[in-house]
Amino acid sequence: MSAFVDATLLRFAQDGFVTGLLNGLGLPALFNAMFDATDFALQSVALGPVLARSYKVPAFESIRSSGTDERIVPDAARVRRERVLPRFGRLDWVDVAFDAVLNTKVQTLVAPLQSVTTQTLEQKLGGIASIADLRAKLLALYAPSIVDDLFAKLKISTLDDFERQRHLFIELIGAAPPAFDPNDPAAARNFTVSVRVKIADGFDVAGALQSAKLCRSILENESVPDTLAGVQRTTPFAMVTIFADAAVTDASLPGLTATQAKTAVGALFAGERMFAQFIT
């Protein structure tokens, strides 16, 4: 290991360094990389408690296999088998592992139903004179692709095809979502993020990206999915790769200055829902 890797490991024992690193990543970006909000909009996010760090944590891969064992004689039999061999696959290392809490303020986008009305589709459309009239009136309600899909699924090619079936039009109208109130206790939600750090030895972008993706793949295959109200977790771990700022010069990548290279590397990792950070 290089002196940079060893020194950076030691710096993670300092709370100020860790909070500075997370704030440098961008807390909204950290939230958005890990979660897809479905029922609310993120309004603000602040860093809460940062929990204890673990160093040089092994990431063991389990080997999983499934198949069928078949016997012909003396009696025909078929047995389905699934095997899991823990810690039998590849081994990678997480340089630093810890959890952090994001204190957020969110605006609810979902409100109770205000009304439900039911009528026939013919009533909703105001009567149908022809198949062309049906298509035109449906196009006033739906996108062309949806109308085409309706015609295909209901097997409508003539007006008789449409009239032989009974179609209901059910309209659900929700109340307007409440206005955002930052002082409302219901607007405050805390989310725990599991951060996994790889410290790059030198400036090998392809090698660092490969290492981070391999490590994340192993960790994700061993993780247990959880369920959170109003949000979907897109990845159980926030992978952060740390590079030495001094390792990047104007000559590191052809045609790019050091500043441009760092920006390009950050965008490359962000496209994979991961983070690259350069520190001094």
C-alpha cells in the first residue's frame, strides 16, 4: 500500500474529515443516488450522525447454483436443487465502511381521493357515430400509443366490435397535495445510507472503476432488500472512490487539464451511481 492509502485510512478516524467528505459529495446527490422518491419531493437534506467506521472489511462472494438432477433407472425421478456456498467465490476488500444518517425535509405529493365517478365510456365520450369518431374522441383523452393499445387489447376493428362490449370509465380525482411546511413534524424524515469507500492507489481510472463495481456487485448480492415508505432504494450501498488530488496533472489524460480530468472522472462514476472524490 502507498503512503496515500495508509494516511487516508487514518484520516477516516477524524469525524471532521468524514463529514467534510460527505458534504463534498453533495448530500442531495448522495440521496438521489441511493433512493428514488415516489410519494414525496426532497426539499432539503442535512447530515445527521455518522456512525463508527470499520476498516479493511472483507467482501466475500457466495456461489449460488440451481438446476435439476434427473434419474432414469431404476425409477424415473427428477429433483430440483439449489445450492448456496457462502464465502466460496471472489474476495474483495472495502477500505472503509460506515453508515451515516441523512436528515431530510420532504413535501408529500400524495393526497387522499377527493371523488370517484363511474359512467359508461359511451357516456364519457358523448356518443359514438363511427369507428373513426371513436378513435378521434379517445385521442382527446389519451396518447396515440395508449389508444392503439386499447384497440388491440379489446380487439376493436369495427363499431360493432366496440358496441358488443360494455366499457366503464372510472375517474379518480385526488385532492391537491398539502403545501410544504418545513415546520411540520411530518415533513422530517431520516434515511440511513451505508457508505463503502475504496481508496485508489495512484490514478488508474479504469482500474478504480472496475474495482468499485466488482465490490458493489459482491456486496449487493449478499445484502437483504428492505422496504421504505414512499421511497425505493435503488442500491443498498453508496460506493465512494477516493483519489489523491496530487496524482492528477495536466498530463495525466491526453487532451484534458487536471481540472477537466477530475470533472470527467466524477461524471463517469456518477453515471454508474457511484462517487469519485479527489482529496489533498
